[in-house]
Amino acid sequence: MKLSVKILIVCFVLSISCSYVFIPNSIKISKKVLVKSSNETIFRFLQNPDFRKKWWPGKENSTARSSSENIYKNTRFDIGKGYLDFLPIKVISDSVELTTNISLASINNDSTEIHWEASFKASLNPIKRVLQYRNATTLHSNFGDILHVFKNFIEDDKKVYGLAIQFSKVTNPVLLTTKFSSHSYPTTNLIYNSIDRLKASIKNKGVVQIDSPMLNIFKNGTNEFEIQTAIPVNKSFEVAGNQAIKRMVLGRILVTEVMGGQAKVETAFIELENYLKDKHLLSPAIPYQLLITNRTAIRDSNNWITRIYYPIY
């Protein structure tokens, strides 16, 4: 036998031996990332297919077979239902079909460790064994890519909540307020009639209005709308009738601003409530709108600017 043939045989035997020595019997894939967000927020954006569209890497693929499935680099990721700290994901490609798991572990109050892992038994066939290892290496890289994109998204509050949310402090604590109720959602004219009466009282007393009018609308248990309007003023004064002077606590407050009509405002309130829950914040008082735009002067609601305030501890 020629020397070259012997060398080839030895190399072949060594390569087979290496597949057993260097590739373990149980092949494990594991990727971890620390994310500055809560379990609840992370789970919501991992599990819900509508929210997943906002961050999943790559373009939306029409070949996905269901709403639970996303595709990345020709590999299908079928996301199961799971629960708050656990999410099963089936991974399917031409060369692999594997059940993987994502687990979430809270770190302090504002961070979560995401651990994406899988394991499977290596084949006794050396060629299949090597191919399995190569596939596992590719999946490990894909896990890292997906988690990296998700981390960049979930740590950006504007992307998560669709709002630029800021922490501030109450600076105008003295308010002239009034309340009324309505069987239907209050019209713009009804709201501004109330505001105009407050402005008349301010003018009669020689007091100074120091910010835009405030509005809170609440639907009570009898399906009536309770409306409170207010105007920040520079000092207290005597009032009569259904008007009152109230003082806000000089505490912390969340602030955001939206442009658009009532639907935009209601969506912003929902997202602020999600923000409070996700960040484990409590509110000591009712939130309110600051009507930056005079809605009686500008009738097109698409051009209304509303600043929303949400008191917090």
C-alpha cells in the first residue's frame, strides 16, 4: 500500500475519532443576555405575534405558516404560549427540527436575564455528528442575533410604548377646578364651556393663569362620564358655586406628549399604564391631560397637541 493512501486512511480514522472526542454525546446550545426591562414586558413582546412584528429581525416573511411563526435566515421559529418566565420555541429548518426554551429570571427590580437554550443527543454516525455540530453552531449564532436585536428594542421605551416618556416634578400645584357629568362622551364645546367659566372667575379675581387648561374624563360605574377641568393659577382665592381650589402634591410625575385626537390620547393613557406596571410604579392621584392646543380654534383633531401627566410616587 502506498504511503499516501496510508496517510489518507490515518487522517480519515483520526477525523472520525475527533468527532467522538471533541463533539459531546449531548450537544447543548445556550445563549444569555441581560436586559434592562421587566419579565412582564419581555414576555409580552416575545409571545404576542403583533408585538413581535415590531422587533423581529429581517423583513416579514409571507411563507410563515401561522401567526406564531417567525422566520430568520431560512429557519422557522414557532413560538409557543408559555407563561411569564418560560417560553417554548420550536426551531425548524431543512437540517434541524428542535424544541428550544427561553427562560426569564428577574435581576433586581429593573433587569431580566434571558436564557435561550436547547440540547439534543449527538448521532453515532460520525458524518451526521459533525453536521449536527455545525447546525448547532449556526443556531447559537442565530440565537445571539435575535437576542441582540430584541435587547436593543426592549430597552428603548419609545419603541416599546410608542411615546417619549419623561420623569418630571409638579411645578404648578394651585388649581382652580370644576366638575360635571354627562351621559355621553363630552363634546369639545361642552369641555371648553366649562374651561371658559373657570377663565371668567380667574379674570374677575385678578388672578393669573400660568399654564394651559387641564382635563380628566372618567367613566363611572353607572356608565356616566365624569369630567373635571382645571386651570393652574398663581395663587389661591375665594371661589363660589361648583368651583374649587385644589393643591397638587409637589411630587414626581410622568410626562409625555401626543399629536392627534381622542384615540391617540386614549392609546397614550393605556401605554402609560403599561409603563407604570412594567416599571413597578404606583400612582397617588388621577392622571390628566394638558390641552396645549385650543381645540375650539383648531377643529382638525389631527393637529391637536395634548400633554399627558401621570403622578407617581
